Amino acid sequence: MPERPDSERRRYTRFHGDHYPLRIGRLNARLLDWSKGGVGLQVKEGIDSFTVGEPVELGILNEQIFAVLVFTGRIQRIDAARNVIGVDFLSGGDTIIPLLVELLGEAEPEPKP
């Protein structure tokens, strides 16, 4: 079957993010999906200020220790129609994946064959 022009090849299996709240910079966002390599976010205030390749800081609340875990990423995709951006992890991925597994009850993703 031919590949659709707008389809993306994913390196890792993606899991639903249950719209978990987090921050991108000073903006509010919801986690749409996540994988071992990054996250898909819907930004409430809009995405006009973001550009592909831009480094960003993400923060997610760890309710067990009542602290915000901060990690960095780089914007890889922008869907302006839905206010959605895809962010690949630059640092902190090893910390955030176990937290997402615990918060959202998903198994840790594995690389696709």
C-alpha cells in the first residue's frame, strides 16, 4: 500500500496522553500523546510564537513529590490548525518516561521493529 504524503514514520510506539496538563515555557498545554522519543502537545494559548527546530522547556507536575519536573526538547512538528506541536526530548527523557508510565498507566514504549 502506498504511503500517504502526510503520514509520518514514527521511530517509537506512541501512547495516549489523556490530555494530562503540563507547561511549555510559560504556556499551558495538554499532553495528547507520548513516546520514548517525545511528546505531542496541544497548546491552549496557541502556537504562533513557536518554530520548527526551536528548543523548548517543558514542565510536568510530579504529584508524589509535589514538584515540577523540567526537561528540554526541540519542536519537530507544528499543526497550526489544531494548535498542536510535536516535541522531541533533548534531555530529561529518562526521567519523564517512568513518570508518564506511572501517571497514565501505560507500559513503557518499545522501538518499532
